[in-house]
Amino acid sequence: MRVVVVGGGLGGMASAARLAKLGHEVVLVERSADLGGALGTVRAGDHTWDAGPTKTLLPAVLRDLFRKSGRPLERELELVPLAAIREHRFADGSTLRLPAGSRAAQRSAFEELAPGLGDRWTSYVDALGQDWELLRRDYLERPWDPGLADPGAVRRLASRQTLRSRLREALGEQRLQQVAAHPFTVDGHDPARVPAWLGTVSYVEQKFGAWTVPGGMAQVGEALARRLATRKVEVLTGTSAHDVVVRSGRAAALSTSAGELDADAVVCAVDPTRLPTLARHVRRTRSTTPPSLVHLGLRGEVPTLDCEVVLHGAPDLSVHPGGTAPDGGASWTVAYRGRTSEDVLETMARRGLDVRACVVERVERTPAQLSAQWGGSPLGVRWHGRGTVRRRLGPTTPVPGVYAAGSHATPGSGIPFVGLSAALVAQAIGRA
């Protein structure tokens, strides 16, 4: 079967690699000159930064992708665990360093923040374990079918409870709520519109930890590009997709700037609003907006950061170490949402992280610039209550022969979930 994949980001590359290994003839279409999407690199002087994510959860997803499309991940790149998920510096001056992959260590960290908070946090996360096991089996690892799913999973996806209400009920204390909500607020979601079961991210962080690639997560994209060549996927860069061509009620081709590409199936791994045939089916969804990014090249007496540091305030600032720098230097990326009344470096200094005298390189990227570069938001669909589950596409779509992967598809954004979306598409299409 001939499959045309739209989009050369992680979702598109992962889908193409899996489908090619299943014996399909695969063509991948990418509008820009390079593959990788948000898994890219920003360069200035002697410094580099990750263009998008700097770490990942659930490393088993990447390992499964590489193993089932050819050589194991370990033969391509090094994936190493982080000691901490992130460090939270709160407005009242208190600090919490959230350990990765350890229930006991997290309990101790919260107890140091204030007596009694350790038990409150672990009780909250423990309760999410059942949610995770139900949804992992029926929603994340196979195409969703309410007729086959465990009734408990059906009830959880249909629940009206929001993350905000669950956090208030289970955690109460404001700082604990900020820690649990951060994975969503940093991506532009309102916890009052995020379903409560998505709190399972905290369970995943505690159970499996966070992982990164020394030198930058862009290496994941580079390794996948090599995998596509090995699997003999035809890659058409610099080629814009216009729309799915439907004949006799199902997808028959993809209209592109290079002409029509015949297809037995089309995989949309970009924002579906870019393809008119799919856009009409997602009118009730909205994409999240990327944050503002400031990439800093630093030299001199630079504080040592080994994980994301969240400086809570108005607005929150997320400082990510990573990338590459000359000896004695460092490369940081600062992400924030909304407007600031002063330069971001001044805000960082007021909150106890002063690197103003260390800056040798600075690259600013606005939300509009990021969306234009990537052809949409890599953060996918904004959560708007439980209805987002059914309004979002993937792995199948209402158009026969068209499938959906990537951050705008089920199960959502972030490296592990985009990787899972590709696995779901491969299951839905099956072997050649």
C-alpha cells in the first residue's frame, strides 16, 4: 500500500518509519527544507540550543519506535536520565527540587518544603496510578474503542472533573497545586479546562523519570531522518501539502506544490486545519500558542543548572539548560507566556537568578515566529474540557483512508505522546 505522510516533525517521521517497516511504500512531504520540526537546533556564535523540547518522559516510547523500525535506540544516540524533573522557586522564596523516578525521594522533598506535604503529595500521585494503568492499555497503547475498553477507562475519559478541582481537593496547598499544574500551564492550558485524569503526568514523572540527550534533543530528529533513509522512505522537503484528494468517498491522493501524489492512505502529522478536507472536522478545537523563547549563551560565573528551573510569578519563567557551549560557558533557554513589564533578564535577576553580566549571545523567538517556522503549534490542541478527547482526530479520522498523528492528534503533545500517536496510526493501518 502507498502511504503519503504529511509533516516531517516527530509525528510524521515516526509514522513513516513504522509504516515502512510494516512493508508499505511511504512518501513523506515536508514544507520546510529540513526534517525535525520542533526537534531542531538554534545556533548563534559558539552556542546551540534545542529549538523545542529539552527532555522527554516515557523513554520506552522512543526505544519501541527505534526497535520496531530497525536498529535499537542505543545504537543511534545516548538517552540519559535526569536526577530531577525540575526545580520550583516560589514567589514566597521557598524552593522545591522535584526528584525524578522516585516516590520516596519526592516525599522527602515535599516534607522539606513543609511537614505533612510529603504524605499529601504521595497520596495524590498514588491515586493516579490506577488511572494510568487503565488509560495506558485502552487509550495510549491501542486505538480507542469504547466497546472494547475497560468500563473504568470509559468513565474516566467521560468524567467532568477538571484538573483544577482535583488539585484543590487532593492537594489544597497552593505550591503543591503549582507543581502539579505546571506541565499544563507551561504549555498554555488552563487547569480549569484540563480533564482531571491528565494529572497522570505527575505519576509518569514519579514512576519513570525524565530523560534527555546530551548535546540536545535535536539528535532524536537526526537519528529518525537517518532511519527514514534506511527504510527507503521517499522524502520530499520544500514541498507544501495543499489538501487531501477524495475520490469515491475516500482518500486517493495528496495535492501538493509538486503536484498530486497518489495514495492509498494519507497520514496527517501537521495541524489538520492546514488541510481543508480535515479542517471542517476540527472547527471546535483550537491550537495552543507557543511560548516566547529567549536563548541565552552565557560565559563567566554562571550558576550550575542540571534541570528545568521554574521561577514562579507573573509571569512564570521556565529556564532550561541544554544545548552546547564552549568550555566555561552554558546555553540556557527561557520560556514564558504573556507580556513582561521589563526585560526577561531583569525579571530573572529579581527572582534570584542573575546572569546579566554573563550573556554573550541572545536569540529571541516570538510565538508568531515559532508558529510561522513550524507551520503551527507543536503544542497541539488546547484542552477545552472532556470534549477535546472526541473532537481531536486520530488515529483515524472521519475521512476514510486518512489518519492523524502528531501533537494535534490523539493522545496529544510532547515527545512520548506524539510517539504513541504514530504507533496508534501504524496499528490502525496495519501491515502491507
